[in-house]
Amino acid sequence: MAEESTRRALGRGLAALIGDVETDTAAIDRARGAARKVPLEFLTANPRNPRKTFDGDELDQLAASVREKGIVQPILVRPAPGQPNRFEIIAGERRWRAAQKAGLHEVPVTVQDVSDKEALELAIIENVQRADLNAIEEANGYQQLIDSFGYSQTDLADVIGKSRPHVVNTLRLLKLPAEVQAHVQDGRLSAGHARALVGSDDAVRLAARIVADGLSVRETEALLARPGERPRASKPGGGKAKDADTVALEKALGDTTGLKVVIDHRANGTGELHIRYLGLDQLDDICRRLQNG
């Protein structure tokens, strides 16, 4: 029963779990107390934290805010294994780092006594919901849950609160060469660019060209479809532009399915709907969802 309750909380997201802690006195007692302040040196980083990149400028900005207003949301921690009176950060490492830069001596924490698996789940959920992870960090976090705890892709989708196609597409990014993954981690390529490059035999060269020429995702897809041609950058007013409603519908369907969706709508009200899949798993998933309504 306790495990089922925890699973439901994880499925609702980190905010729901923290909300439970803050409003339920019994839960607070079981979790070893409400938010309290502890010395900075009592906290250690979580080696399983999927977030590996901490932008220096962003940390400086957060440190300035922390210096002026303090830390508003407590850092979520758990007792550090084998280290009495020490805590391992589950979620909030950026706030902890900013507090160090700001010269704070203590930080507010909320203690949760959770397993390695639950700690990793919470770390991924918190970062994904805040959009703090780049696509490669997100994929590595998912892979950790698969490798360490035997999660299936469906399990991951349920726990993280994402669609299975999103999980599948994100994990596929780990097949990219290290040089291409580095572009994504540094923000030079988006997840959309990276997904388009998966499976290409010339991904490294193409990624360099995309970065150098500043190509959009659509232009990247055109480049991959016609590798011998140089795609022309889109220009305002050039060609027949789609209306805003069609573009919005394409995005909504793409977000729902996790696949590339293109709508060709004609003036007479007819048209075509194209859904691009990149493997049999995706095709099987979309067929199953269509058949089940």
C-alpha cells in the first residue's frame, strides 16, 4: 500500500509529493520532520543526478537572488547512506550551488527517506517538469532507470508523466555519436535537430554544418532528405506559408504522439495528414493507439 501511494505521488509529479509533505502532519512525522535549516556542509550532491550541466551565468543570477531573498523552496534531500547526520540531495542541487556562491551558511531542506530508485525518479521528474535538463541528460536519466532498476519504456512513461513515444524518441538520442551529443548538451543543437540525425551515417559532419549554417529543424530534415543539396533558409513571405491554426494543430498532434506530424490543408477543405515514424516500435505504438481509440 505504501509503495502504491508513493507511485501515485510520483506519477503526479514532485510538486504533489512536496505538497503532501507540507499539508499532512502524519506524513511529515514519517518523513522525519518538516522543512528545517541545516549547514551547507551537511549536504552532498547526488551522484545519480541526471543533470550534469550547470551554467555559470545562470548560477550567478540565482546566487544574486538567493543572497537577497534566500532560498524560497526547500531542497529535497534524503539521509546519506552510511553517513550519520549527512544528507544527499535528491532535487535542488542548483539551489545548493547557488547558496554556496551567495555565501550562505545554512539552507532549508525537506527530508525524505527514499530508496535509490525513488531518489532517481524524483530527480528526473523535478528536472523534466522544470525543463532544466537538456535532451541528452534526460535520455541518460531514463537509461539509468532502465539499467539500474529494470524499467520498461512503458514504466518510464507512467512514472515520468510523458508519452511512451516521447520516452522512445528521447532514448534514441543516445545512439548519436559523442560529438553530436555534445552539441545538444551545449545548446547548439535542439532535441528536434538531434532526432532528425539519429540513424544518419554522416551525423557528425551534418551536425557541424547545421550549427555553422544555423539551420532550422525543417531545413535539417530537408538536408537529410536531399543530402546532395543545400537547403535554402526560410524567408518571411517566401513560398506558401501555413496558417497559424494548422501550425498549432501540427504541434499539438506532434506533442501528443511524440512523432513528426505534417498537415497539408487545401482551400477546398480537403487535405492529407502525414505521420512520420522512425522504427517499428513507433509504428506499432501508433497503430495500437489508433485501434484502441
